[in-house]
Amino acid sequence: MALDFIQFQNVSYHYPSSPEVLFQGLNFQLGKGWFGVAGSNGAGKSTLLKLAVGLLAAVQGGIIRPDRCVYCPQRTDHMPEGFSDFCESYSREASILKGKLGVEDDWIYRWSTLSHGERKRAQIGLALWREPDLLAIDEPTNHLDARAKAMVCEALEGFDGIGILVSHDRDLLDSLCQSCLFVDPPHATLRKGGYSKGRRTAEEESKSLEKQRRIKKQALKKLKREAGKRKDKAKQADGKKSKSGISSKDHDAKSKIDAARLTGRDGAAGKRFSQLEGRVDRAAEDLDKTRTAKEYSLGIWLPGAKSLKDRVLDLPEGVLDLGGGKMLRHPALSISPNDRIGLTGPNGVGKSTLIRKMAENFTVSPDHLTYVPQELSEARSREILAKVQSLPNEEKGRLMTIVSCLGSRPHRLLESATPSPGEIRKLCLALGMAREPHVIVMDEPTNHMDLPSIECLEQALAGCPCALVLVSHDKRFLDALTARRWSIQKAGKDGFILEE
């Protein structure tokens, strides 16, 4: 009979390339149902999933897990192994999953033309079809439009094994998960309920700890004052016990000092000081243990500039080939230096293809164009990180300050072999900001980014004076930042059209 739980037993882990401990002494147990994993970019959430399924081995401690474990990675660069078997299967289970997730049999032949949202649905469908005892999914709703997200949520609800998912999607974590693991290296804390309930609990715990710390700090201050007074008394007593300065003929004074030494009356002050000094040391140690999580300063300003040209883009009317016989027709497109445009549409209608075409035709200098694509491959991510690591210290320091203000820890990023997708987006944005852009183009800017970082990014873009083009399924994000809206809609069987 398969195990119906996974248990971490005093697990510690550090990356081979870094001596710094990422996790230390993790102890928790998860049973059947869904459990969320939340934390900032670069905190080790994906690493924790890989430890859970056995793709990574603990440096210390052990993990008891079922035999059949499946991991769905965050990236969707490559077709998952076994996907062709899933597409070619006509079993009842495969047919139901393909129907729920909108997976088409010909996707194995046109993987390169699929949107990342379609690839994510394919990845999840294959994982569920394998019927694992333990399923670990990294960012299941990244890239998905509202309809696709609903399809994925319905499919995940039908899973009856042990489910662990990493996500920055509050709605998903709240609706699907019975408990959430909050990762804050080197520790991770399991709290009941979805993200919102767990977050409230964490805030209450933090307030309680801060109150305890204030009380203990005041008590320590009081003890130190009292210890100071007793120290002065002890010094005075020591002075009284000294015979130095007394005339050799004053036998009466010397006899009194000898008597005080014998009775220990003057030594009592020193003894009381020593006892209090011990209490001060214990109180200081107790205060040191009552630590709250370190708060990092968040928030950045984007030093963009407004182009002096009348137009930063003039793209003639045209048709784009999306592959698989699908086409996107768009009218003549024009963007002025202060335009703020949001591009919307379902998965697979050519939003990213259009954005790439636009990026090739902006009239501003490449030095003043910041383009952050929807996805960067692992190889490209490593290249960008290596470029940053080789920069002069002053320039590298400026970039890392921006990364830090977006909620990631620079030293962890610089020591990593491959940055997480969220961290590489922050790094690309930091590199772009250094050029004082006239145009910022971001394809799904909130994908992979943790919640505090999204809020920081929104605030930064709101105050940036340059032209802005954002592709996103996040309506609230677009409403806050854009004044014009372009929408891609279906037009015929294999065609799409952009409407302004």
C-alpha cells in the first residue's frame, strides 16, 4: 500500500555552489490534499519541491515519501517527457483530462508554436494522467487567462493524492489549499488555511513577538541600571576593605577592615552584583532569541525619460503567422512617447508574437528600449547572470540595490548557478532601468514575481515618465497603469484580429 503522507525529518540543504545554508532543521508532515508553498523570489520554493519528490537529496536529515512522485517545473521551455503518450492515449482518464484542459492531440507536432499558457496546461494534464501519489507543481497558473485558469483549478480539484504547489496566486492558494508552508530561509513554517489566513496568522505572530521583545528589552534595560548601581556599591565596599592609604599606626581602622572581611558584610555587595550580572546575561540571551523576521526596504523609482520624437512606434497594417495555420491581423499601430498601453487576449492568440514584432520596430535607440519577454530559457538566464557577475563592483552594486528593493536577496542571486524565473525578470528590469528607457515593454510582468514585488513594480511603473506597453492577464495591474487598451479576439476558424 502506497504511503499517504510525506514527512521532512530535520532536513537541511545548501546548494553545492554555496556554503550558505538554505534550509536548516525542516520538520513537517503533509497528508492527502493540497498544500501551498509561499515565499519571496529566490527563497528556495522550487528547491523545496525538488527535495520533496527526490530530485535533490538533503544534506542532512531525511524525507519519507511515497514511491510515485511527479514534479511539474515552473518553466515550459521544453515538451515534457511522455507528452506524446498522453496525446496519443484514448483511455477514459486521458480523454477526460484533455477535455477539461483543452489539450489538443496535434500539440505534440507544434509545441514550438504553443503559447506558454497552453504549454502549462499540457504539462499539468500529463502530470495528472500519470496518477502519482505525490504531485508537486511549480506555478500552475502562470501565463493563464481567466478561462484557462478555471480549467486548471477544476482539474487540480479532482486530484486525490498529496499535492504541493508553489504559487503567488492568492486566489488559488486560498481556494485549493488546506494549509500553506511559508518559506523564509533557513526555516519554513506550516500554517493552517490558505495564503490569506496563514499570512494573517504570521502577522499576528510577528506582532506578538515584537511585543514580547519590547517588554524584554525594557526589563533588560532596568536590570542593567540596577546592575550599575550594585557595581558602584561593590566598588565602594572594595574601597572600604583596602588598607592602602591607612597609617601603619592606625591599628583600630585596620582591625575594623579585618572584621568586615571575616563577617563578609562588605563582600555581600559584590555577591549581589555578581548574581545580578548573571541575570543580565540571561535576559540578554533571551532577548536575542526573541527575534522577528527581518524587514527589508522595498520600493523603487524607475529613472525613465520621455522621448523627444512625436512617435516611438509606427507599424504598418499587417498579418503575422502564428504557426499551425493560425494568423493574426493587426491594423496600423502608432504609439506616442507618453502612451500607456495594455494588450489583452486569451492564450494562444499571438500577443507575444506581436510584442516581439513591435520591439523590432520601435524608433528609439536600443539603448533606450527596455524589453522584458514572457520567458527566458535557463541558458539565457545563466548568460545574463554571468554578465552581471562580471560587471565592475560599482555598477553591479547599483543593479543589486534595485534587485534588493524588489524583494530578492542579492547575495543569494549572485551565488546561484541559475536564477529563478522571478529573479531573472527583476535582473532584466534592473538592467533596463540603468539605461533610462524611453519605452518599457513587458510581456506578462507579474508572472513568477512574488506579491510584494508586484506591488513595488506597480508603484514604480506608475511614476515612470516613458511610454509603456504591458501584456497581462492581470486586470487590476493593467487598470492601475494603462490608459489605452488593445485586445486580440478570435476572427474565424484559424484567425485573430487586434482591436483598439
